[in-house]
Amino acid sequence: MEERSKRVKGRVVLMKKAVLDFHDIKANVLDRVHELLGKGVSIQLVSATSPDPAKGLLGKQGKESYLERWVSTISSLTSASDTEFWVTFDWDHQKMGVPGAFIIRNHHKSQFYLKTVSIEDIPGHGPVNFVCNSWVYPAHRYTHDRVFFSNKAYLPCQTPGPLRKLREQELEVLRGKGEGKLNEWDRVYDYAYYNDLGTPDDGPDYARPVLGGSNFPYPRRGRTGRPHTKTDPKTESRLRLLNLNVYVPRDEQFGHVKFSDFLAYALKSVAQVLLPEIKSLCDKTINEFDTFEDVLSIYEGSIKMPSGPIAVKLRELVPYELVRELIRNDGEKFLKFPVPDVIKANKTAWRTDDEFAREMLAGVNPVIIRLLQEFPPASKLDPKLYGDQTSSIREAHIENSLNGLSIIEAIQKMRLFILDHHDALMPYISRINSTNTKTYASRTLLFLQDDGTLKPLAIELSLPHPQGEQHGAVSKVFTPAHEGVSASVWQLAKAYAAVNDSGYHQLVSHWLCTHAVIEPFIIATHRQLSILHPIHKLLKPHFRDTMHINALARHTLINAGGVLEKTVFPGKFAMEMSAIIYKSWVFTEQALPADLLKRGIAVPDSSCRHGLRLVIEDYPFAVDGLEIWDAIETWVSEYCNVYYTSNDMVEGDYELQNWWKEVRNEGHGDLKDGNWWSEMKTKEELIESCTIIIWLASAFHAAVNFGQYPFAGYLPNRPTVSRRFMPEAGTPEYEELKSDPDLAFLKTITAQFQTLLGVSLIEVLSRHSTEEIYLGQCENPEWTLDAEPLAAFERFRQKLLKIENNIMERNKDKRLKNRNGAVKVPYTLLYPNTSDYSKEGGLTGKGIPNSISI
């Protein structure tokens, strides 16, 4: 009887290798043989309260116990569903105390995904829960035992003595040795430059500069340890395009459902495979849309999927699950795109000046517009290199459109705004225009009207001086017109401005300012903050899938000759250009209030909520964003205050200090000398930093990502490329503009194949996964044992539900004209979707996922 009382029962939940691991039946059969021979999966509990003097005060370890009834429990050889096992531990709680960790050894041939381990009852203590969410590979793959800790958070100085060594050892494993190739079972988080975008072995056209640690500063990426190319020892070799096994730590990879979703996107965007087939299908003028009806037909009609040998070839490239969806033999057409929201209610409202301006406040890139504080607009480019780049917009261009105000009055009353891409693009325009692209650097001036909407006043299109960049810019100014050829010229001017904004959005607002800048925080968190650390627990949900999506983006999207270079106007200079823009990136300015103040869109006002007042009151991104920012900040503040009761505790937390030092000196090492980095000595600095990280990874990314298909899925609204310059009077192009303005417009913007490729890409980027976890939701309700953080998280969730209601009410308010616009697309990109547990996903145009996962 006494022996029995020393036994405790545990419940283990795990999932076998995923379905998309190509039905590894052989390994499953071998697992059964090993199990029958007595080599199964063992778990050994480690005490958090009773040290073992013989092991240097490490916690006492119980006997190894094996998962029971593996053979009968794992019934299906190929299913990827959760499976529960029981395990019985010999554990004398009077001698051993309370377990705080366990060691697991997998003696099978294949890996499994360990979700949770729960010990039913430790007498005098109650249940102990371990939230694992980790792949466990066969034991011979590891140099150290796999260790998991219970779900209680500890600062380093508060860690129970018997667990301290294990805590430190686990971080050493995750840091790795800093050299050598990394394999799928390695769990190493390490840094590398962006030296994996080019393939110089394929010729000079495919060489790309190394980003990071050079003239081109850049955030660091995760290291893979692949060998260098033969041609250039600084460039890392790449995998073949259809080999998606890019190294990221296994626990950072997509789950099987998400990976299936992503492979569908990868297939659609493999340009090298689809290019010849799709081109051959395009009738009439090769690779051109001749009318807007042709463009609409890609949504309402579609492109017939190739059959015969081409279809067979495509079928061989992808797993069965995807073939069913993508390459169907049942007559379903391929690449049949859903109708984007921007043309659902009205096919032409996107062409209005009102909508053109409204999308700067409530579109897919509502984060660039700023208050104009000097006239004419000035440039910050170095005059020694670029000459005089001051705007050529003059009073005469706009004075009659200011509702009776003078320019000085309009500036004083904060009524003039600018969408300014001039300085970012001008240094690259000559090189970009040496390719098939023909584009300008643009400035767009706008006026804030009495009804809260913006009115475009003028668009300036600039080129470098023909005798050299040092001689300044040659610019033309266009003003609104609504009749005759002038109206067609104005539509084209708006298109050139939209091309600038599309490219800047994709490269900077989206890729650089969310995906790229967050990755170093993920790497540093795993290297320096133990999984027991409360800040690790706080941030981890906001890092899910990001390293994997970034690795896949480098593989197929932002690489030399990849989809981005093929579809966005800077082409081969795209990533290099984003590196130049990163030079002026400031972490603290990523806080929404700081960003709004910097752009002059808000002014300090202590009488207002958030301590600032919006200059454009009906600015949907900012209004909704400030509510979300406030909710995140409150949640982070309440959470941090549970664990840090003084500033000294922040400064004395060596894991936290190492984390922050590494983020600054390694992860964002090219900017380490910035005087704006906080010193991480106070609770306020910790709260602000964590709030910014969560804001960027959740709400900011949602605002600039999930509106892509609703607004840019119809490419005439957000063209990504311009292929010829503005037609000059007296030329055949000008005559064509007069006689067939639609054809001239379509011949200027993105060509047909690029459109299909670009639209298929952003359709997938804009889709919510069926596995989405939204802000205010959590993967496992037992993510922490600590009651106060759980209560604070529930308050956070309730606040987000209230914000959902506020957003829907604002969208119904007819006085707020920027919330729906002439296109009748309500602004829901910052609708949290905390209330949605349906797991349906799709092109909803709303919802803030916890992390950058697409």
C-alpha cells in the first residue's frame, strides 16, 4: 500500500509526425518494433525543491517511467491528431518534494510533437502542469537531454536552486556553438547577415550585396550554416527553389495545417514553373490587358489551367493534399481570384480623388502620410550628392483649392499634408529606370477639408537631372482635372504616386518594419531569456511562425529573381533600397503615439486620452490603433508589475540585461550606436520596449498586411510597376492617351503576367490561417501558473472585445466619411477578432493575429 502511495499518474498529450511529412510509414512501423522490444519514450521527473548533493545540488531525479500502451494508442499510421498517453511515476513526495522539470528521451526512430504533460496530484501541492509545444527527436540526435519546465514563471534570481543549473544549460544548448551546418533537429538560435538572397554561381545578374555588417545595414536573420557559394565566399548557398526545407529551429516551423496553406501559396508563386505556361495561355496582345473588362475577367472569369504534360509536371512537384486543391481535373479553373473588396460595391469608385486620398488614412499603407510644415516641401538629401531637391510645387498650383485659405494659413491651421516618397526613391531612380521599369520619385500634397476628408491638390513627379544626379531634380507638377486628356493625365499621375506607395509599402512598411526588425528579438529571446522567464512567456505568443515565414520569404520572395523583384518596381534594387531606409530606423519611434507625433499627425494634449490629439480626427488607422496600443500597454504594464516591483529588479535581472544587450549589439548591431536605445534600467523602459514589440508583431503587421488583397488585389488601384513615362504632347503615346485612355493607362502600369503573379501572392498573404490565434486569445489556457497575470490577461481580452464593438459603431457612423469611403469598404484591419474561435480563416479583411505568421 505504501509503495502505491508513492506513485503518481501523469497524462501526456502528443502528436506524431505531421501528415505533410509524406506519410513516414516506415518510421512508424519501426517505432512499433522498438516499443515491443521495450525501447519507448521515457520521462524522468526532476525536483524543484529537493537538491541532490551528489549532483552538485541539481534537483533529485526520479526513476525513468515509460509512456504506456504506445502500440494500441497510436492507432493510425498517418493521422496528425492529438493522442493521450498515461505514465506512472515512482515519486516519494516526502523525499523528493515537488517536481519542477522533467527529462524526456525518445528511443523511437521518428520525432513527435509534445504538447503537454500533466501530473494529476502531488500530495500537499496539487497538480503540476508542463506546457511543452515542442518537437522531440530521437535521443541519439541530441548532445544534451531534452528538458521541460513546469508552467511557473521565475526571474533568474528567484529560480528554485535545484532548477538553476538546468535553466542555464538549456540556454547554452539554444545558443549553440556559432559554427557548422544546422540540421532539422538542432534547436540553435543564432545570427547571420542577409547573405542568402543572391546566387552568384548563376551569373552576375543573380549576385546581390550582403545586407548587414556593411554599407547596407540590416537586422540579422537566423543562421542556417549552409556552405558559401563557389563564386563569392561572402554569399551563402541556397536550396533549390522547390526545396522548402530551409533551416529554422524545428519549434519555429509552421504546424502541418499552416504549412499546407503555405505550400499552396508557394506553388502559385513559383514563377519559373508557371511563367511559360501562363504566358502561352494569354490571348490577344501577349502579356497585356487591353481593357478594364480584361482585368475584371481574372476575377469573374479566370485562366484555364493547363492540361496534359504540363499538369502532370505540376502534379509531381507538390504533395497530394495540395494537388487536390490547386490542380484539379474536375474542370474547376485555376487562378480564379475572388473579387477584391475595393471593386465589390462599385467598379469605378477607386478612380475618384476622394478614394485615392482616403486610402492614405484607411488603406493598406496608412502609416506614411504626414503634416506639411514647410512650403514648398524640402528635401533631406545631401545637396553635395544630389543638388537642389526642393519641390517645384508652387503657390499657383494649389492656392485656388484651399477653401479660401492662403498657404500660410493652411499650414498654420494644420490643413496641408504630404505623401512624400521623393527622398527614399530619388537616389535609386536612375538605376531603376535603366531596367524595364520607367518611374518617378513622387510627392503628393493634400488638403484637409471641413468634413474631415482629404482632397489631393497636386502630384509632383521627379527624375534625376539628365546631366547627372548632382544637378538636382527635373520635376513636373500635375493638378486635378476631370475632363478631356487632362483628366487622363491626372489619372496617370495618381497611378505613378500609387506605384511609389505600393513599392514602399511592400518593402518598408511591411517587410522591413515588421518581418525583418522583429526576427532579432525572437533570436535574442530564445538565446538569453529562459522559457521560465516571465518576459519570455509574455513575448513568445507574438513570435509564432515568424522565423519560418521569413526564411521562406528569403527563399522564394525577396531573393534574386524572386516574386518581389518580378512584381514590384525597384526590381533587383528592392532589398538594397530597404537597407538604406533601415539606416534611419529608430526602435522607440515604432511606438504608435511616438510615430503619430513624429509625422505631425498628432499633437501633445494632456486633456485627451493617450495624451495626444489627432490633427485628422477621422483617421481610422490612428483612432483604432490608439485603442489597441492602449490595451496592449495596459496589459504589459500590469504583467510586468507582477514580477518587477522596483527598477532595481529590472537592472539586476542578468538574463534581461543580456537579452537587451544582445538585441542592440548583435540583432540590430548595425544601429548599436544609436543614442535612442533605452538603457533597460527601469520598469517604464521594459514596459515600453515589450509594448512596441507586441504592437509591431500583432496590430501594426495586421494593419499593413491583411488589407493587401482587399485594396491591391485589383491592381489598377495599387499598381506595383510603371513601364513607361508620362506621355508628352505630340507623341504617339499622347495621341493614344487621347483616343483610348484606358488602354494607355493599362499599358503604363503592371503587365498581365506580373499582375497575375502579384495578385496570386497577395491573395495568400492576405488570408488568415485556419489555425490563427488572435490578439487576446491564447494557445493554452494554462500558459502560466500565476494567478495575477491570468486575471490581467482576462482584462486585456475584455478590453479588446469592447474595442471590437467600438470599431463596428464607428464604421456605422455616417459622419465619419473616411471609415467606408466611396468604395464602401469599412475599416476593419485593426478589428481584433478576439471573439472569433471559428478557425475558419480566409480573406476576411479583419483580425489581428498574435504574430507575424504570413
